[in-house]
Amino acid sequence: MSLCSELAAILERELRLGNSLGQAPHRAGWPQPDSLFAALREDFKSDLKQLPTCLQHGHCNDPHYGWYEELYCRDHHHLLVAGVPKPGRR
């Protein structure tokens, strides 16, 4: 399974920059029934200042979910997350 082209490009760049997959893209059924989900082991290494308009960058520093940063595609409902929660950090 492949993430949408917008997230796939970032995933490829992250892998080239030395990040690694913790979970390969798979159908998660969350946050939408048609969502694909993938997780990177480390925080995003890419510059995320110039993202396509369909991508939303955020932080989810909640141990319940298990990641620190996220990129969500509003068009395709795919989610690429990165890193691990950092207690005390926003």
C-alpha cells in the first residue's frame, strides 16, 4: 500500500535523510474509514515550512497515541506520523 503522492514524497525524503519506518503504510481505518497510516521512528527531518495545501502539520505529544509529530492529508485522509512523545514538551 502506498500513501498519497504528497505524503509519499515526504516519506521518501525522510528515508533518504536517514529516518526509518516503524510501521509501513497500512489501512488503519482511522482517522477516517479509508485512511492509510505510516509511522517514522524519529521526528521529521524534512523542512515542513512549504507543504502542499492539502497537508496539515501538527503535534500529538500524547503517550496514548505514541508519536510526536503528524502530517495529515485532508484530501486523502492519510496520516504520516513521526517520533515518540516528549513529556513536558509542546
